[in-house]
Amino acid sequence: MKIHTKHYRVREGEEVDLKKRPTAVDPVYGSKSRYEQILAEHIAKLSALQQLHYASSRHAVLLIFQAMDAAGKDGAIRHVMSGVNPQGCQVFSFKHPSATELEHDFLWRTTRDLPERGRIGIFNRSYYEEVLVVRVHRDILHSEYIPHAPHEDGKLWQGRYRSIVDLERHLHVNGTRVVKIFLHLSKEEQRQRFLARIDQPDKNWKISPADIEERKFWKQYRTAYEECLNATSTDASPWYVVPADDKENARLIISQIVVDTLEGIGMSYPEVTAERARELQSIKDGLAA
């Protein structure tokens, strides 16, 4: 089943108003069994495309996931990428930077983990935390020891947006396709998921007082996300705002985005030269004998 993902893509220069973007849409599946069928079809496609991507080894793919707590990033990554060969896929999660990482510029720690050609890299949170969490909790800036930090707050974030866009443009030119997914969750759905984590013993570990404290900054985060999406979604490295109140529906949309990305690269298996053909024939003759 083909899901049209253009409805979720943020066009370059578009002014995003998250209050007008739905957190829930009509599901693309009609039943649990149908959801599982569509997801299985997408996973099968991803598995074949990932094998071709690995063999072609001409491009890399970087998938970035950002969201508020409990939006379903971990589940989406786990379900969507379940059929991909682990040898061709790497997942990195970025928490609070270490003392060593703080001694470098804000892009340094994530740049070290960029995917190689032929591989799919997944960032569960990313360098975008530096214009999201850091913007909401500006005291974090004091630990970053930024030399000559702009006195005007706007200049600091605009400078970081420009650095991010320049990085992603550089990556695109050099063969890395960057796709960014924002899981758009409603505050009420987050509340319900937090309650579920408390009620289910096997999920108690997934919630802390800090998660509840962060809910107080909902509006500030929404503003930070809107300005980030406005400034950094480009034709080459787009953002997708995926409605996240329905986890299953979000996973199907995300899997279609990843399939579309790989299909859009235009991959092919390495061409067999005349010399290579003779080599293969020699190997075959030896095995036949």
C-alpha cells in the first residue's frame, strides 16, 4: 500500500504552525491485522532496498528522530527497522553531553557517528537538541563555554541553524541523504502515555519526575520546534511532521518515508566488468571441477 507522505513534509521556506498541524489523522489501516500486513510489506521492501543500498555503497542515509517524551521514537525505530540487516544499520542515542564533548563545538559528537556509504544511520535525538532543549533550558549554554557568544539571543540560534543547514548541505553533496522526522504528539496523549507507564510495572522505568517537569515547558518547546522546522527544512534535507497520537499509524507513515528515500536514491548493483566476469567464470569452473 502506497502512503502519500508529501502531506507531512515541510517545504523549504514554509512557516510551520504546530497548533494547526494534526497530531492524529485518519489511519491508513482498518484493523490490527491490516496494520501488521502493511508494516510487513514495508519491512520487506526496506530489507531488499537496504541490501541494494549496501551493495551499491554510493550513498549513506541518515534518519533523524526528534520528539517530545513518550512520542514513540524508540518503538518506531524498533518496528520500522526490524527487517534491516544490523550490519548495514547503526542507531545512536544522544543524551546530555559528556565533559569531553563539551570541549568541542556542538556538532562534533554527532559528526563522529555519521553513517558510512552503504549504511543507514539513525539518530535518536541529535544535534537538533542544541536548538531545542538548550533553547528551552538556556542555563545549559553556560557549560558549553562558547567564546564570544552573541549577546542577542536570536543571533545565537540563527547561527546554529545556519551551521546545521550548512552541514546537511555538505553531507548531501557528498552522498548522504538526511531525512528528519518530528513525531508530533499532543499534550493530552503524552499525559495518557505517562499514566500508562505508571500503571504498567514493566514500564515504570520509563518515567521519572524530570519527565513531568518538562511538561511545564510545553509551549516553549513548541515554539522552539516551530522555528527549528522553519529554519532547517530544505529540499535536500527535509523535515516530516508525523502525527504521533496513533503509534501504529505513525510507524506506517515513517516506514513509507524511509522506503521513498531509498527508492529515490536511484541505486543499482555494481556493474560486472569484463575482467570481473572472467574472474567469476574462473571461480565457477574451479568449483565445478
